Amino acid sequence: MAQVKIYGLAAELNPVKARLSDAIHACVVEAFRFPPDKRAHRFFPLAADDFYYPPDRTTRYTIIEIGVMEGRTVETKKHLIRLLFERLTRDLGFAVNDIEVTITESPKCNWGFRGQPGDEIALNYRVEV
């Protein structure tokens, strides 16, 4: 399971939402060997007075938070982060300073979906990659 939240200025984020979602999802599928049909992305386009960021960033500054069940190796998580920087800079023209990624893991028992705790559900993919 992965839940992705994307934050940025509305004027910058809204025009690229679909392409950004596609790029992020492709990276998650590749790095985490995630099923292509499992996409849960939420966008948070913010007004300028609701989004403060460091002075060495531009108006394209974007924060990507990825919540996942624990189990991926350090190398797998680093691979995802590297893919995100590579693809978002190459395919969408982001500067590396304008992208921040946080991967937050929690135990399967802390997840709930399909009416059950996450550690009681048989998944159709491996978390331990």
C-alpha cells in the first residue's frame, strides 16, 4: 500500500497534476514493484500565502510525501528517491532544489482498508522488496 500527497503552489501544481501523478506512479511501480492499478495520489494546491518555502527554491517547489507499509529495503527506498529526481527533472523540467521527497513507513497493522487491518489482508504484491 502507498499513499502519496503532493503539495505545491496552485498556479504551478494545477497545470501539471496529471503528468506529475503519472511520473510519480511510474517511479513507485518500478522501484517498489508496485501493481500498476494501485494509485492513490492526493494533490494539495496551495495559495501563495499558505505555502512558505526556503529562499533557494522557486515557485515550482513541490513536496512529495509517500506513506507506505514497512518492509522495503533502504536501497529500494533510495532507488525510488533517485528515480523521482531523475524523472521529474528530465520529464517535467523541475530543478532538483524544487523537489523534496519524504517516505514514511508504518507497520502493516497500522493500515486499514477493505474492512480489515493491513496485516490481515492478503496483498497481490510483495512489500518486502
